[in-house]
Amino acid sequence: MTKMTKMRRQGLGLCVLLVLLTVYPVTAGSVHANDVATPIPSTPIIILDGSTMELEVAPIIVNGTTLVPMRAIFEELGANMTWSSVTRTVTAQRNQTEFIYTIGANYAIINGWMVDISAVPGQIKDGRTLLPLRMVSESLGAYVNYEAPTKTIRIKSNKLMPDPTEAASALSRYRVTLPYTTMLQDAPYVISYMQNSNHADSYVFFGDSLTWGSYLGRKETHPYLIEEATGRNSFNLGVPGFTMNQMVPYMKYALQEIVESNIIMQLQYFWIESNLVSYSGLSDLLEKSSIPAYSDSLEYIRNDMVRDDDVTIRAYANYLEQPAILKATTLERSKQIFSPKTTADADFLLRLKELDEFIAARPEQAFYLYIPPYQMNEIYTYTKLTSSQLSANIAQMQTTFADNPNVRFKDFNSTADRWASSDYIDWIHRSVIGEKKFAKHMQEWLLTE
């Protein structure tokens, strides 16, 4: 074939191609004439629970990680957020998770543990702090999926998950030592179940369940450990955030037909009663709820049994292992919780008298009332309370029940060298090690009294 022939054929082919393109125009990414190319956005699109998030500052991608304004994502996920302008630290709480980050740090603190984010740390853009979206969202219990072709990030907030750390929530969760998680308004079903085990070899625990249900897993709590060690049925009716103003009416409601079981009750000595006079959901429970039949309760509990073991409890660092930033936050929070008074709160003492009258009407039933162990060295250091004042206050409490022979009273702080900082997460809540130690001491008390 001559060179001229080749050139003629190439020219003919080019003409045919131009005709085909004219008759059948081709658009990018498609072979259909009416299709229009979908542009890929320059910044990621974030869709939360089906709705596109509108952000004041556009998200950015750094080394494959999407960063978003921290306040926007915290608020959209329903987290409680506080900001310290002094330390430039943000603290967010949602469900069973606490997230702490100080601007400029190469790590975040999640439930007491340091998480390295040095590869892509938080950044300041247009006066807003941007944090890694996936790390923040998943830490707070949300689900994140990234669709690379369209730069779309889909988040499922899981907002309906009950929040055991929020005292004002009508859905505050408490625990029983069954493989079971329930809500305050579901208490009648559990009480009905308990009534079937109403005998002198069973235990019913009342107290603040923040340690029992949020910081520890069900099988790490002292009611469960005592049940395992003694073989006796143990029911945990601890409710987060309860003061004696709520605990006494709740206990009287729960024990209407339970007249033989041993009652173990934590006295919430340090809560400021006058500041916490209501508890969402409790009034409806006390005024409107009736106890269902045992058969109905059994069916309800069976249908709900798997939920408790599905809950993932994150590990919390004990007080000694906490980084300085977390310990400072823990310190400030603890100082807010404890009453500035050096004497027992007046409302607290009134509730003790009401409790004493209730117990006096049940002379055949054993009541174990106790003060749980606290980090007393921290309390004495950072509050006005002294050791002698605490001893006097506890003696006053014990005197309230002196005429009731069926009351056993115990202050678990009485042995100074019994507890160490490693036994705690903060001033109040015990670590896994501390809870095991507490269960051992309580078991000895219950079996020897």
C-alpha cells in the first residue's frame, strides 16, 4: 500500500467519525444522547439521618480524612457539649461516651483513653475548630459510611439509643442483674418479676447506677458479682442521678408487695437534694403505673433479654492513669457535684426520717443501708469537709435508724487504707478493680450481719 493510499483511507475514516459524532453525540460517562454528567462536588456532602447538613464552614479533606466544624457535628448528634475558653478544651457527652479534645493536641480523650489523631489533628478554619468527622461520630455512637465516587458521607445518628448518664431523661436506663436492659417506665415489669422471687434469700439493690450501668458492664457490677458468689437472686434497681428525694418514693413504690427480700440501699449523702427535686418519668411511674401480671412480665422480659448484652461498655481509665487534661476535667465536675456544705443537707435528713418510718413498719424485713466508698482524700483536699465533720454527719445519719433493729448500717469509708486512687474513675464512680473490691467487702457485710 502506497503512502498516498494510507493518507486517503485515514482521511475517509476521520470523515466517517465526524459524521457519527454529529448524528450520535456522546456525553462524558454515558453513551446516551440525553444523559448529563453528574459533577463531583469539590467538598464532601454530609447527610445525617437522610438530611443534608448545612455547615457555616465547609468541610475539608486532609490526607483522606474529612474534618468538620466540631460544634455543628456535636449539636446534630445530640451531644451535650461544654467549652472551656481557658484551656481551649471541648467536652462532649452522648449515650455512654465522653469525648474530650484540647485545641492543638495530637490526641483526643475518649472515655478516659487517649486516641492518637496526630496524622490529622484538629484545625482552625475561619474561626471554627474542625475535627475528624468519622472519629468524632463513631466515638459518640453514630454509624458512618463514605461513598467515594460522589464524596458523600452518610451518618446514622442512632439518636434513639437510651442515655444512661442523663439524669433528666425519661428514658434513663437502669439495670437489673438479669441479661436485660430496661427504661424507667418499664419498671413495673421488673417489679412484677421480682415479686415472684420475694423471699429472704434474695437481694434488691437500690442506688445510683452510673457506676453500675454506664462505666461498667452488667457482669462487672457488684450486684451481679454478689449474685454469682452467693447464688442468691440479686435485682439491681439503681437509677442514674437519683437523690434521696427520688429514691425513697421510688423504693416505696417498688416494694409494695416485696416484704421478705433483703433490701440494700445506697444513701446518696453528697447530692444536693434541694437542687434535684424532680426526675422526668418518675411522677408518671408513681402516679399512673400499675404492676402487671407475672405472666405478662415474663413474656416482656424474655422479648427484651438480648438488649443488655448487646450494649458495648467502653473501658474507662482509672484515676491514676488519666492524662492531666482529663483529670482536670474530672476534678472540676466532681467539685460541682459535691455539696459545699459541711453539714448534711436538710432535705436529705427529712428523707432519712421518712425512710426510717417506712422501715419501722416492716420489722421482719432486713434493710442494709450504706455509704459507698468515695475518694475521700480528694474530697478533703478540694472541699471544706473535714474527716471529723464527715464522721459527725454519718453518726447523725446512723442515729436516725437507731430504734430499728432490722437496719444494718455501714460506712464503707471507715477504713482509710481500704481504697486507693486506682479503685476509682473519679471521686464517686469505681473502676473495674474498685468494683470487685467493693463487691467483696459488701458480700462479707451481707453474710456476717
